[in-house]
Amino acid sequence: TVRWTLGPVAGSAQQMRIVAPPTFTRFFTATARPGPVEQIRVVEGGRQAGLPGTELVAPLRIRLEDRLGNIRPGVAVELSVIEGGGRLSTSTGVTSDDGVFETRWTLGAASGPQRVRIVHAEGGALDITAQAIAEAAALEVRTPAGAISGTVDELTDLLPRVRLVDAQGAGLAGVPV
């Protein structure tokens, strides 16, 4: 009995040669298939912010992978808005040849947290969040007095403070900066 463990990369053709003296030679070729989906990876569009009722700047792109990071094409996915209202340009489909599914996300009419749930056919799920900001916001950056300087390849304690505020100057929590 011969046991053959394929390598970790899906799709890579592998060959095994068996030789038995004096004249017997056999070649076997195998192609590894990806394993079950173990991870939903956000490729683009996670943790965005925008005005209520508007489409987010970046599309929401996710990729399905097995435990070794091999892509999973052809897997059915379903997305739904579960917080904040809003809509998706496409809410069902299958992952492309590169394991990716893409949709556009329009935020709901109210300001505050927004959330989309992604579920794939093999049972996994992931929530992705965004923030609807009621009015145009401003970014406040405060730096210590004087210039910030330090030694190359060393951390400095003099870091700028960044805060996102609404039109009235109130801080906005949970918004990526």
C-alpha cells in the first residue's frame, strides 16, 4: 500500500513515479482540490463610512478560502442588511473563479451603525459594519506643541490625536479613521 499526501496548494498538479526493478515504471498525476470553506475574508469595502442613503465609495468584496488559504470558486453566498436599513445591488450569487463575490452597498436613511451579514452555502457567516454619518464630518488633528521628531526606527511618545466630529463638533464613535 502506498499513501500519497498532496501538497497544500489547490490546483497544483503533482506527479508520483513508482519504479520496480528492472523495467516497471508508472507515473501518477493528481490535482489537489481546495478544502471546505473555513474563512470569509473581506478583500475590500469593510469598515466604511458615508452619508445616510448614499452608496459607499468602495464595493463590498469578499473572498472564500479553505483553512490553507486556497480560494473557493463556485460557492453560493447570500448577503442581507441586518442593521440600519439600506440595500445591496446584488444579494445572492456564487463566488467567481478567484473565490470573490462583489456587491455595492447603499446605506440606510438613518445615521448610525449599519451591518450586512454574509452567509455561504457551507454554513459560515460574517458580519461587516459601516457607519452612516448624519452630516458632513470634520477631522480634528491635534499635535503636541512644536514639531514631532524622533530617532530612526524608534517609537515616539509624541503622537498626533485624531478625532472625527459631526457638524456640531460632537465626537463620532465607531467610525474608522
